[in-house]
Amino acid sequence: MCLRRIFRRLGGPDTAGTASGPPESSPLGWVDAGVYRAGSRAITIGGWRRLILGASVCVLGVGYLAVADPHDPDVLMPICPTKLVTGFDCPACGGLRLVHDLLHGQLRAAAHDNLFMLLCSPVLVYLIWRQARAIGRGEHTRVPGSLAYGLAGAALVWTVVRNLPGWPLTPIST
Ligand SMILES: [Zn+2]
């Protein structure tokens, strides 16, 4: 069936367009192009909104950590559910203290609070940047499988090691 007949059945004009696409005057072509453009714009705007929202949350969180010291138990900070229930440090325990330490240039204290996160911070920063770039483009991205499994395995080992009796690098509390 030729395109002219298809357009007639759809109630469109007699002009059928060319191989490069339907004509601008075609109702079907206009709808197709409109849906495509609207869809692309929606994804892009949605992506940027999410990116700005995420960046705002990060800036607020980092700003709070710059002025509030998580080492002080009297300062309002989220409580780790793993630590609360089991008494063991999870892989991320000490992470907020680590950010506070890094913001104040205290590398040694940062290593004490969470050595694993400190060593992984370049990878984490790269993954956050990669994710933010994808969101800004309206795309989806995944952490490469080998990297995800590698990080998960390392986090598991780190959890065991940091909870061994005598492990010297425990998160600092004042
Ligand atoms: Zn924890």
C-alpha cells in the first residue's frame, strides 16, 4: 500500500511526503514530529530538573557538614540503622565524618573515620559525575558490572575487617 493511500485513510492531505520523511503540512507528519520534539524536550527538562534537584540536595548536605561536626553526638545527624540494630559498623559508617574531615583538610582523621570510602572517593566522584552527566542528557546509565561487583566485594571485606577486634581505624566521636 502506497503512502498516499495511507494518508487518505488517516484523513490527511493527499501529499505523501518523500523518502526523507512526511511533509510539514501533513497532519501525521506534524503529530509525529510534535511527539518526538515534545518527548525529547520533556526528557531533557526532566533530566535537568532532577540534576538541579540532586545538586541542590548535595550542596545543602555538604554545606551542613561543613558547619556541623558529625563527630559531636549532640549534633543532629542521621543514625546508621545497621549500627543501631547490630552494633557493627556498616561499610559507610563514618562517611559523614569523613566528608566533614575532608572539608576541613583533616586527611588523617578522614582515614580514621572511613578508610575504605576515602580510598574509593575518586571512583565515587567519577560515578556521581557520570550519573549527573547522564541525567542532564536525559539518559540512563548503569555502573559497569565488573566495577559494581568489585565495589560490593571490597565493601564486604571492608565491613568484616573494620569490625575485627583490635582494628585501629574506628570512626571518631568526640
Ligand atoms: Zn553505618
